[in-house]
Amino acid sequence: MKTLLTKKKWFLLGTLLMVIGLLTGCWDQRLIKESRLILAVGLDLEPNGKIIDTVVYPVVNKGSNAMSLVKSVVVSSTGVTTRDARFNLDKKVSQMFDASKNRVFLIGEKLAQKDIYSSLDVIYRDPRGSVNAMVAVVKGKAKKSLEIQPRDSTLMNIYYPELLRSTSAIGLFEIETVQSICTLMFDEGNDYLLPYLRINEQQQRAEVIGTAMFHKRKMTGTLTGKESTLLLLMNGVKQDYPRFTFKINDQKEMKERNYITVLVKDIQRKMKIHITPDQKVRVKLALEMDVNVNELPVDHLDSAGKATELNKTLTREMTALAKKTLAKTQKANCDELGIGKRIRSFHYGDWKKMNWDKDYQNISIEPEIQVTIIQHGIIN
């Protein structure tokens, strides 16, 4: 019996050793210590059509006290394509670049107006591509956005993601990534917005000034911050802290006493699409907003009559802003509301007869906005 057990043990041990011998290591491993980790990327278009690829990577400098200091290093190169520019970048540093941990893509305005997919194609084809990186458009050169040095953040890979998240929370846009916009670029009847940044070189920081409108693969226009916030609400999306400031009169000597600031607490949106036999599209967009008064220096707002009058004023101002915003989206041919997608889903017979690239700019969109003040602060 003991002999039989011993033979089984030796058999199992031999089998185990044979299996271990057949196992191999990772054939495509890439050690971090042998790479330069790219944590932010800027892409620009030169007048001659070449691509400028600017990257930020961290380095660790050890001082005499053995304390480590991490700082960002910026380097850029030019090529006929994004991949070619990256190859040229590899020639400038002691180790190869690894973009798998990249957190943000900043695209220069000139390049965004041409075709962003061509520049991002290299990421979609790479199994290690940073598809979760956030995407934004920079007014002017993206390269400059990575060369600034904000005093409150030494690493660009931290500064820009935090800036985009905080600005998204106040309702200007939804955060888009390399992966999320890939679907939207090829989705018929549904376009998208990206954050639009401006660089203040004097203050050495970036500022989100609105959104860039896109139709398929190209940037076609811009919206202000207030327009972006309202368009997001009209699309049925409410972020954490969407605010609006409106001028309500001209009669006060102090300018701030002529304005009101409200915070949107809740929304209800309905969209109805009517298509006539001759393929004319009419869209009714109803949006009800419950708001809190954040600031109203001119009045305590302690009577129902004053609140009712302000409701009318806010409704009028918001409706005018909605009409202006929708006119800009149609001029830019940016169907951010996904009207075409709804027609394709629920009116497919009519959709087949349309050329949405041209028809969207001529449809009728009628916003019906209703604003109601539900809270006016804690003064009274």
C-alpha cells in the first residue's frame, strides 16, 4: 500500500514539473522601469499638414536629503501622422514611451476642425491604447496647454483631469473619453460636445470657456458655458451644480443688484417629433426646471408675488437662451440632442427618405421652457 502511495506521489510530482516546464512568461511584457510613462498628450496641426505630438511624462529627482521630487517633463515632435510623430519622439529620450497610462488628450482647434479620428486611429488599433483618456479641445495650440505651470498643481496629468471633472460637475458638459467618442463619430443622427479650453499664459493656467460642437469627425462650432449648460439640460442630463446668472433689470446703480443667480435642482424634459407627409420635421422640446435662488442682492424674495414675477422673467430669459443655443447647433450641424437618432428609431420609413446631414439644419425646433423657484435661501 505504501509503495502504491509513493508511486502516486512521484507521478504527481513529475506531472507538475512537466507542466511548469511548459509554462512560459509573458511574451509581450514591458517593464515600467524601461519605459517613459506618458500621462498627458497634446496634438496639433501644422500649416504644412504635419502633426505635432506633445507629451508629458513624470521624472523623479532625488535631492541630497534622499527625498524624491516628481515633476513633469514636456517634449514634442513632428511627423506626417500621429504614429510617425511618436516614433520621432522616441528618438529624443533615453527610453521608449508607453502611452497605456495616458489620462487626457488635448486637441488643438485647427486639428479638431479637420478630423480628430485620423489622429486617434493609432489608439484604437493598439491593444494597449489609452481608450479611457479624457478628450478636450484647446483654443489655439494644445502644445501650449501642456507647457503651462499652474502653482497649485505640478503634474499636468493631475491638473487637467481634475479641471475637467470639476467643470463637468457644474453642468457644462459630460466627460467624454477616447472610447466613448468613437461610437458617436459614426452614429448617424447623434453628435457630441467636447470641453473647450483657453490658455491664460499670464496666469499659467487653463480655463474651460464652453464646449466645442462636433458633427461626426469634425469640430463645427462652439458654445459658451451658459449655452452648454442649457443644451445639456435640454438633452435631459443634469449634473450636480448647474447654475445660471441672468440680468433682471437695469435700474440699480450697483451692477450686481441687477442680476440673479439660480441653481437648477430638478428637471423634467419631454421631446415630441412630428413629421409631415412632405418630410418636414417639427420638434417640440418641453423643459421644466425647479431652481433655487443662490444670489439676489436686490431683494429678500419674501413674497409669493415677487417669486411669481421672477419665474416669468427667468422663463423668458431661459427660453431666449434656448432658442439662441439651438440655432447655433443647427448652424454647426451638431445634433447633440439626438433628434436624428430618434427619427431613425421610431420613424425609419421617413428616415430612409432623408439626408440628415442637410435636413437637420432646416428642421423646426421649438423650445418650451418653464422655470419655477422652489427655494430662495435661508434669509426668511
